[in-house]
Amino acid sequence: MFWSFILSLIIAMNVSSILNESLLSRLLAASHFPYLSVLLYGVLSIVSFIVLFFLCFSLMTRHIVKYLLSLAEGLDFIAGGNLRHRVPLLRKDELGRVAENINAMAEKLERQIAKERQIEKSKMDLITGVSHDLRTPLTNIIGYLELLKNRVYRNEQEQERFVDITYNKTMQLKNLIDDLFEYTRLSTSDAKFVVGQFDIRELLTQIVAEFQPFAKELGVTVETHLAFKSMPIPMDPGKIRRAIDNLLMNALKFSVKPGVVRISLEARSSFVAIKVENEGTSISKEQEELLFERFYKADHSRTGHAIQAGSGLGLSIAKNIVERHNGALRLVHSSGHYAFVIELPVSSPA
């Protein structure tokens, strides 16, 4: 634009100068009033210069003006809500950079709005999942309480059975609420982690000892392959215990009966690897990708009858806890063999 202005100025000055010199000589030759001729010459010189300048400048900048109009039209489309619209990138000068910035702005807005929509969808999914999972045990509790209130039972043994069922459903409801509360806290900054140097091998030994009687009742053997020396790592032992508990409970639920659940601990160069393995019914690749999603339950039919159905939050909570420790939780699955692997760093990040 600047050079178009300078070039138009030079062309207008030169052309008007040549034309005006010829015009002045003719006016002086034909007029009996030289002062009037000079005055007329001055007016015509100014007019011719202005006309020539604007004509040259318009011709030289018409493509720029056209491009500016195209940018303005593109901005109107974007401002109207069409965030997928992109302005053409036809130049490599300042206007080209403006066009790039406009497209970058539209792309950023599109991503931001998509993210907000995803967050809103997640909130609705959360409400739907909570409503569904809390309604079932609550409905059962109300039903059995009504039977007890109206004394609709044949004998004392049936009354005790109703009370036991009601109690179990109440505990299931409590566990669902606890899982939901824990997941919500971990998803925000409210969760406080008290991290210190603790022995991960000793923690695993304690957890396995607590799970052995429960696993035996279900016909599952728990095998351990732990390192023979202590392994202090930076962690919140309570939170890591919760994550490992969730993985073990998941393995007990979905392991074949009778079966074996294997727990191993291995030291690597910069992290320790905790592996929980079991044999179960094979699932599809799509189901694998959804296992860590909240409220997802791969197949209720695979759940052991002695274990109440979970909330679908256990694996999500475990993954969140591990990632808050700067670690990773992944699944390796092949033909019904499941291996959940937790990798935790051996030193705190700088």
C-alpha cells in the first residue's frame, strides 16, 4: 500500500507536469490575459494531479481493496457463528499475516467452543450416570422397606432375609456415593495429596494380605511376585492404596472362577511398575478404549455373583490418582488375559 502511494504520487506529478506545460504554452499563446491564464493553469494543474493520482492509486490498489473486502466478508461469516469458515491466504505480506491470524482465531474459537460443548456433555453424562446408578439400589431399598413396614413376609427367616438384602443395598448405595465423591474431588483441585517417601513394596504386601481372605471366598488365588528389597518412592500411600484396591477388586470381579490374580512389582531405571493380571472373558478393542471412562461397565454378566456391581468409577479413580502422581496406568489385553500396569516415578519431578 505504501509503495503504491509513492508510485502513484510520482506518476501523477510527472504526467501532470508534462500535460500542464503543454497546456500553459497554449493558453499563453491564445489568451490576451496572461495573469488569468496562469491562474487557470494552476487550477488545472491541481485538478489534473489529483485525478491522475487517484486514478493510478485506484488501479494499483484495487487487488488490495478486493482482498480487504474478502477479509471483511470472512470476518462477517465468522462473527455470524460459522467458525468453520476460513479466509483465503493469497498474499505473503502484512495482509497475508492478518488473514493467517483471522484463521488462527477462528480455529481457536472453534476448538474452545467444541471443548465447552464436550464439558457440557460430560456434565450431562455425569448426571445421567449418577441418576441411573443411584436409582437402582434406592428403588430396591424402598421396595424391601415397604414389605417390612407392611409385614409382607411369611416368617421370621424371610424377615431377616429382607433386612439383609436392604442392608446390602444400602451399603452398595453408600459405596456408589463414596466413589462419586472421590471421583469428583480428584477431578478438581480439592483433593489434597500428602506425598512423602514410602515403601511401595511394603504397601503392596499389606494390601495383598487384606485381600487374601476375600479372594479365597470367591475361589481366586492371589499370587505375588514382589522385589526382595524395599522400594521407597514419592507417593500419597492412602491414594495409591485406593488405586491398587480398585484394580484388585476389578480383577476379582472379572476373573474366571476358580482363577488366579497375579500381582508383581518391578523396578525400572526411572520408575516402578506394578502389574495386576487376571484371566477373564475377552472384550473388544472398542471396549478396551472405554474401560477407563467413568460409569463404563464392560459386561455385567462377567461380574461374580458374590460381588456387588460397582459404580463404573473404580478404574477412572485409579487412573486419576496415578496420573496425579505423574505416573501412568495402562491396560494390556490379549484373548482374555488382562494386565493393568501402574508406572510410578522413583523421584519427584524437579
